[in-house]
Amino acid sequence: MPVVADPINQADAAISELIAVTPLPKRRGTLLVVDDEEGPRMSLRVIFKDTYDLLMAEDGPSAIELAQKHEIDVAILDIRMAGMSGIEVLERLRFIRPETEAIMITAFETTDTIRQALRLRACDYINKPFDISTIRSAVNGAMHRRLLEGEIHSSAEKVHELLGELQSQRVEEQIARTRGDIYASIIHDINGPLTVISGFVQLLNKKLNRTARLELEDLEFIKERLRIVERQVANCIDISRRYLGFLREQTDETQAASLNQLLTDLEQLVRVHPSLHENEFRLTPLAKDIFVNINGTDLIQILLNLTVNAFQCLSQPHNVEVGSEVLSAPLDLAQLNASENCPLLNAEGFKNTAPLVKLWVSDTGGGIPPEVFPKIFQPYFTTKGQRQGTGLGLNIVQRLIKECNGALQVHTKLGAGTTFTVYLPTTTEAAK
């Protein structure tokens, strides 16, 4: 009888590969110097030998041969050389390494050579004899742009790789229901960070394609977006690790997280989320930061799920608010449970020790109908269209709050909106 591969083991192995993604080491950058005069060539070697990996060529054919064998980020080309001119070398480089930044140097400047250099997208044009500060500034600027562009494309490749891996995790019908729920939850939870990553990568690519030369403010814009992309890639990896630990029945110690930092991260996610649309969104951090006794990625998932649900509860524009407060006394559980319409969920497992953090997500939507309310935490239950919801968001919220010994309460009124209130234990120490 032929051996049939176990789909559970295959899925576990694929997720293990997914979370093994590690950032690539930073490159120094490779600089190609092409000049038929030994003096300028050696001068440039002395200036840049400690900063970049150098490739030296004394004529055009040698430069082309080096470009065919090595990845080149920036090329310094002397325009007037015996045999093949710098313009001709640049023209060949554009076929071999179209992404290479090029800086032209010459002792014989003409309008025609400037025009040809610009046509071939040279980023700078420097006259001989050059001073050290001018050439260093030109090369450093070109190298910075080139390496930033490389990081952006690397991030885009990671996104596509993650999306491809996630597509391969479609749970087969023969997998046990419990495990199937977990894999569906992974896809659901990672979808938020991936949406942000994809949006920022598209934004950065558009900016690079529209801009011939990047100014300082453009570089700061790009670097800030890259930092957000890196954080969201790390969130994807952390979510995968935590689910994998759950599948393998590994315990994970609860970590302390800075609440205001998490609220800042949440706001960055929400501001670029497609569900925001024309809705009004307001987030209020604490006046004084505090550490909550929960994994930071879990709290982001809780608040993001609740916020996205709040956006999607009504098709017309409405208001959504995320707020926070520190409670200096334990909750009166008897009073909170007095109302049958909005009991405190996980009251039996709640660590009701002051100080506590109270977080809420409120909307001015239509409220939850009485016939729907008892079902909202059931897995796969949804009132949204087939393409809008999986019915897993609130089920995941409930599970994550229970795991950190928190509690949850829901207040809703038809025509007046809904408020989800989360109570979490705090800690005095930051996570290491």
C-alpha cells in the first residue's frame, strides 16, 4: 500500500519554515570605479576602501566584465576614456545592471555629454579635479538610495513569500476540527499585518517609480515606512510561533507589554486598514504608561479585531473610539454580572487584582440585534458577506483574553452602537 503523507505534519512543517524567516545581514554596498587614469582611480580607492566593497577597472571592457560577474550598487564612470567612453560603458551597464546608480566624472564638460548622461539616468555629474567632500557626498547619497531600494524589494519578496506560504496552509477537510480551527485562526490573524505590509510596499514602490531623485524628506518617509513594515513582518512571525507552540502544547510565559506603545502600533495599523474607509477614528492613550500582563502581539490582535468589527458594523460612515483607563481598585464582579444582557465573560478565570487596565472599543453603529447577540463568540458565526468575514475574530478575542486571565464585557443597544470593554491585569516590570 502506498504511503500517504500526513497533511497535519505537512502543515506543521510549512509553518515551521514560515517562522524561520530571519532578516538578511546588512550589505556594505559595492562601488565600481572606472577610469583609465591611475591617479584618480587610486584616489577613489583611498577615499572609499573602508566604506564599501570596491571593484576597479581601467577601461570599459574590464568594467563590463566586472558588472557581469558582480552585483554593483553604484558606479563612478570617467566620461572621456580611450577606446570605450564612460557614456558607452553606462549604456552597457543599463542592460546588465539596470538598477545601478551612476555618477559621471569628467575634466571636459560639454552640453552633449551632460544630455547623454541624463538620458541614461546618471544621478550625478562631477567635474575633475573633484574635492573629497563632493565625491563622498555624491557616492554616499547614491549608495543610500540604492540600498534602500534593495530593502524595499526584499520586503516585497518577503510579503509574497509569506502570502504563498499562507495559501499552502489551507486546511483539508480530513484534518481534525480543532486543528482546522487553529490554522484558520492563523490565516485570520496574519491577514491584518499582511494588509498593512502590502499597502506600504505598494506605496513605497509608487514613490520610487515617480521620483527621479530622492530628497532628504523622501528618504525619511521611506525609512519610517520600512520600520513599520519590519515591525509587521515580526508580528506575522510572532503570531505563527505562538500558534505553533499551541499546536505542540508548549507553554509560553505571559510577557509584560507597554500599553501606550501597543496603542501607537494599533493606530498605525488602523490608519492604513481598508476597513477604515470614511469612518471617524479616535484613539486615546494613557496619560502615564503602564505595563499589561499579556503578550503584546495578542493585545494588538484583540484590539484590531474589535476595531475592524466596529468599522464593519454599519455601511454608513460612523465613529469608532479606542480608549484606556487605569483602575486603582478591583472590580465589583457581582455588580458587573447583575445584567443578563451583558455579563462579564471569563469572570471565573479573571485575575481581579488592582491596578487593572480598562480598554474599550466603542462604535456609533446600529447595535447588535438580540437574536444575534448570543452567537457572536461562536466560531465561524458571522453576519457579514462571504468576502468580508470568517466569523473567527470575536472567538479569537475571547480565547486570547481568557489565556491572559483578563475579562470582557459587551454593552449594545439597537440604534445606539456597541462597546466592547476589556479588563487586563498589570505588572510593574517591563518584558525583557
